[in-house]
Amino acid sequence: WLKVRQLRSCSPLAFALALQTSPLISSCAEMFTRFVEPGRLAVITYGPCAGKMCTVVDIVDQKRVVVDGPESLTGVRRHMLPVKRLSLTDFVARIPRGAREKTLRIALEKDDIMKKWSETSWAKKIKAKEVRANLTDFERFK
């Protein structure tokens, strides 16, 4: 941290140069990797669609986004959600802002994003939790 304090007092040009050369300082500069952007795959964490996958299609303002499933793949219709109710994943589909459902579906199928998502440990945990919740008493105590 001493190095960071020393750099604060120097010129902006020297600070930019230090960011490029020092691995400690450059790692602090790249703190976030999952940004809210059109095409970002997310999990809905609250509400009637909780636990379902969706894709960010458009950004309304700093706190709200328009998401779409598409409904044929995930069961989520296009609607507006607060960003607080989403958990962003590492996967991004290449779509323009405000893309139609057909464009979104084609982009997801082209990159096999849903298949890649289903292979992650996060998706497997969600699936296992869903299976456990739907067990009957007979299935639970076999």
C-alpha cells in the first residue's frame, strides 16, 4: 500500500505508467470483471422467476435492466428487473442493445452459451437444489 500512497502524490502520467508496469497496482485497477451489459447471462435471485436464467437485453438506468430468457429456452419473458435481483455470470452473448427475442436465441445457440452454463458447478448446484426440493417422502428416504 505504501507504493500506492506514493503514486497518489505523483503526476497522472507517472501513475498511468505505474499501472501498466506494476502487477500489484494493475490487479487493483481491474477489480470487477462481470459488468452489466447487453448479452450478459444472469440468474434471477428474487421474485416469481427466481432461479431461472435470463439475458440482459437493454439497460434502462443505473438500477434497472430489461431482461429476456428467451422464453422458449428458459421460461423467462421480457420484462424489467432491478439489478439487485440478478446474479451476473461470466457468460456474454454478442447481441446489440435492445435485440429481439429471435436475435437473442440465435446468438445463444451459436456460441452454445446455455450448454456451457449447464456444465458449470453453479448451474449443477442450482439443479441439485431444485431436484431435492421436488422430492417426495418416499424418494427422500430410500
